Amino acid sequence: MKTVPYKEIALALLGGFLALAVNMPAAAHGDQAHASKPGSANKVQQIFGVAGEAKAVTRSIQISMSDAMRFTPELIEVKQGETIKFVFKNEGQVLHEFVIGSKDSLAEHAAMMLKFPNMEHDEPYMAHVQPGKTGEIVWTFNRAGEFDFACLIAGHYQAGMVGRIKVRAPGKS
């Protein structure tokens, strides 16, 4: 008898229903281009910060994405309280994404993407960038700590498309 992954299916359905319930646009992986729009995001506090406002940007950071499954740079350092405009350039031939999170949340989401590669989602802490295109997000790092980012397209995370964000508390170097 074949085992049905009820928990995974329920979680995927719940995510879709929640997006519909709060009337948020869901965006798909695959051929659809989409990215969070700075300043229009739902400002929900995350462990790694909150969606930022374009008018509050203190600096921009350029990040390239490649089909070698790497981000450049792989390490980003910011000060607590900074609002960063991330500008992404997909230098590759396939879709890539940038998702900020904790190591555990990214690993869990990456595993889910392997099971459901067409899962739809769009959050203010992620950007999906088509080949040869650019995307951006604005994020306020209001909490100090070390956080992660990754491309969660099925197989990309597993191939090492990950990076780190170090947020320094005031007075720390």
C-alpha cells in the first residue's frame, strides 16, 4: 500500500488558502515572473526583520544569481536598523529566487519545494527573477543576529545556492 503525504499536502493547501484568505496575490514558480514590490508589502515582523519602505532605504546591495547555483556575494553584513534595497540580477538561463529566513525555515521550505515544485507563494522577503532579468526587495533589519538566504527552486538549495546575512547590533563591529 502506498503512503500518502497528508501532512505535506495539507501544509501546501493551507499556504494557498491563507494567501486567498487575506486577499494576497499568490505568485507561481515556473514561467511567471514576479517579485515583491517595495513599500507594498504586508509588514509582518519576522525573526530576521520586517518589510521595508523604499523611502527609508539606507543603501543598496547588488546580488548576482548564477546557474552555477551561487549568489555573489554569499555574505552580506548590515547594521541593525538598516533598510536595504537588494537588487538581484539573474545572470543565468533558469529562474532563480532569493528568500531570507532562518537555516531551519529555509531547509524546510526547500524540502517542500522538492515535493511540490509548482507551489505558489509570494512574500515580501523573497524575489523571483527570470533569466537575464532583475528584481528587488526592500528589507529592514531591525533585529541583530545571523540569518540565511537561499534559492528554493527545486534542487537549487540542495546544490548550494545559499548565503548568510550578519546583522550587527549598534556599537558592535
